[in-house]
Amino acid sequence: MATVTELKAVLKDTLEKRGVLGHLKAKIRAEVFKALDDESEPRPALSHENLLINELIREYLEFNKYKYTASVLIADDQPRKEEGESTSMKDLPVSRAVKT
């Protein structure tokens, strides 16, 4: 019969292989930062350029399979989306030269 230590090791390996452990760590990290964030001081509004930069960083992270890091960025950016600020490339004023 397997020991508790062996069962923990197998469970950890299984969760890592499925990507669940990394996702949970990223979610916990985002929630810790959210809890530490001083909400009494409002965040400045982002310019269109900064919104574009955030979207490019998110795309880079997702393209390179940094999905847990991207999930932290997305979680941190969520309050701005709720305020009506768009981070969609379609809604940002990007010239044709930049798009191609």
C-alpha cells in the first residue's frame, strides 16, 4: 500500500502534467496581489498606447505558452475592462503600418 508521501508526490505530478497546479499558483498569486493593491488610490487611466502595449504583452505571453503569467496579467487588467476601457486590438487606434 502506498504511503501518504507517495500519494502526495503522484498527485502533485498529475496536477503539474495537467497544468492545474500552475494555473492554481497563478490564480493565488493574482489574488494575493489584488488583496495587497491599495484601492483607496485610483489607478490612472491608460492611454491608447499603453492599452496596445498591454494587449501585445498578453498576446506574446499566450503565443509563447506562458498561460499562467498571462492569466495574472488578465486578472490584473480585469478592473480596467469593467470600467469600460478596451484592451482589444480592434478597438485601438493602430495604423495600418503597425498592423502589417
